[in-house]
Amino acid sequence: MIDLKILRETPNVIREAAKAKNVEIDIDRILDLDRKVRGLKGEMESIAAQKNDSGKRIAKATPEERKAMIEEMRPLDARAENLQAEFAPLAEELEELLHKIPNPSLPDVRLGHSDTENVAIRLVGEPRKFDFTPKDHLELGEALGIIDTVRAAKVSGARFTYLVGDGALLEMALVDYAVRTAIKHGFTPVTVPHLVSAKAMRAMGYLEHGGHDEIYYLAKDNLYLIGTSEQAIGPMHTDEILDLDAGPKRYVGISPCYRRESGTYGKDTKGIIRLHQFTKVEMFSFCKPEDSASEHAMMLQIEEELMQGLGLPYHVLDIVSGDLGLPAAKKWDIEAWFPSQERYRETHSTSNCTDFQARRLNTRYRTEEGINFVHTVNGTAFSGRPIAAILENFQEADGSVRIPEVLQAYMGKAVITPRTS
């Protein structure tokens, strides 16, 4: 959640920050609830102190005195019960409303309502000029025998796939490439639980404003399937005080990810651009507030290093306020060129979530002045989409696909050739 001190002192700032993310929040109601809850809590604490003091005196009293003193306390007990009954629903409502307040954008984030207003700030690499009509990645993958969405549909339904043979090896090569690159930059590899508690998922900021509908939920167990390993890495240090004197604590998570894609009906129904399940490598950092901007820039640099190593043309997008989502205060996306669509499509994203998730997780670090909340930063190292981008950008007229040089040692070959039967 946001800092309540800031909300109380500058409510209009928080109100406008929410509007910039297309979120309408009843700040007046929150402030009214906050005053009432604090007042009730203060009175309840005062009564508890009185009862504690009376309890000590009762312990020392004679039986006759004790009986009289207990009778005198009955109105106090009744008042405490009434206060608790009044306090509980108000505190619950306040908690719900506070969780719906988005993380304010950083000052250098441009105002905008939707992804159509995102601006490319950097273009790297020239899209290849083909002397034949390029095929899309699904047509190529099926012809090569490495992508099988037809059989996956029989087993699991739409938006699932089998990666077969060189398709599976290509995915593993990309995972290995991404993880080793992240390790080189000081990240510790970690495999994560695929199921997280409702408390953990909420703390990461993914359940409000329709987020629950985007995630697979196991009601019987009150557990969520992760949509990114960020959702499992962030809660690792819940209620902990981290030692960040030596620098940020960095992890690179490897996991399958599960997404319902409920808001994308009719979009990317073919191929492997938008699947319900895919493999992902995710960078995550816990750092001091003064380091989060540089940590964020470093993650973007790593993502670009990965893309340049693959030789894929791409551009970097600066994301406007209305497209940031609840936890992010600033965000950049990388989109690779897809020849069959003659457009750029997202492959990577990196977000600075400042102290928004850390406050919910109660993850802190020590300073000379005391204890403060950490900042959290996340970024994609690999998702399934670069597989599609590689197939499309490195295809040849005979249907074969060249493998980027950085992946050839892992693959044991330089070219994926069409099936002979």
C-alpha cells in the first residue's frame, strides 16, 4: 500500500495519481474511515490499559474488594465489546479501499490513458528485407515439427502448445542464455513455488481492479497459480529485515507461468504469442530506495543485451501512466519485430515498483536512522515470445530457420530444417 502519512497530508496528490492510472478512488471516504478507525482504536487501547491496570489491582485486593471492583469493570467490558463491533467492519472496509489505491507514477512518467500513447524511445536493429514472403511463426513451427498446438488443443484446449524436438531445445537454450546472462550481472538463480497464497498474491498487487479474474485460482485451497515468478519471489522475504549494505539482493526466477487471458478474447488465438501457460525467466531485485532507479535502468540494459545477443530488431517503449498497472511506478517494454505482422510485439518488460509491494510484504532494511521499506524492481529475462520472433526473423526461403549464434552451442546445430516426412 501507499504511505498513509502522504495520503493524510496530500490527499489530492494521491487522488490525481490514481486518476492518471485510470483508477477512481473515493479518497474522502478513505480519510473519513481512517479518522474513525484511529479514534476507535485509540479508545480501545485506552480501555485495554484501564483493564490491565484494574487487573493488577484486583490481584492484590481482598475477596470482598475484588467482587466490587469486578462489578465496576462490567460497563468497561461492555464498552470494549461495542467498540470492537463498531471497529471491525470499518477497519475491514478501510483495508479494502487502501489496497485499491495504485502506486503513484514517478515524476518522469508521461501522462496517458492507454497503450496507444506509449512512445518508442529507442530503435535498435533494422528489420530484415525478405526476397520472399515471410511466413508466420506458427506456420513455420508446424512445418518444422517443433510447435504443435493442434494436439495441445485436444489435451488442454485453446492457447496451449507442445514444443517438440528442436522447439523444446530452443526454449531450453533461451532459458539457459537468459539465466547465465543474469548470473553474470549478480543475480542468484531460484526455482519458485507455482502456487502462492491469497495473502502473498494480494501483497504483490495483482488482485485488485479485476486482477483476480486474470489469474487461475484454486478455491478449495485458497491458492493462486503464478502468472510470473515475480509473484513468488517478492513474498520470499515477507516480514524480514534485509541486509543491503553490500548492494541489492537480486534473484532470477525460472518457472512456468499461468494466465487466463480473460481480457484478450479473440486476440492472438493462433500461435504461441499469447498462451495460458509458458516458461519465463524473471529478474527481481530488493534494493534501497536510492538505488531503485539505477537498478531499473540496469534491468533494461540486461534485456537489451539479451535481445542484441540474439540479433533481433527491437524498440524500447516508455510506458504512460494509464498503462502501468497497480504496482508499477515506472515501466519500460521491449518489443521485437515480427515480419509476418509487420509490427513490433512485446517480449520484455521491466518495472520499478518503489516501496509499494514492500509495504504490503513488510520487507525492510536497516539504515543509520532506523528501519525503512525496501524498493522492488522486476524485469523479464525470457518469455516464450522470443521463440516466435526467432522463427520469423531468421527463416529462409526453404522453410529452415537459422539459430542465433549465442544459442548454437546449446542446440548443437546452426539451423533447424524442415521435416522430411
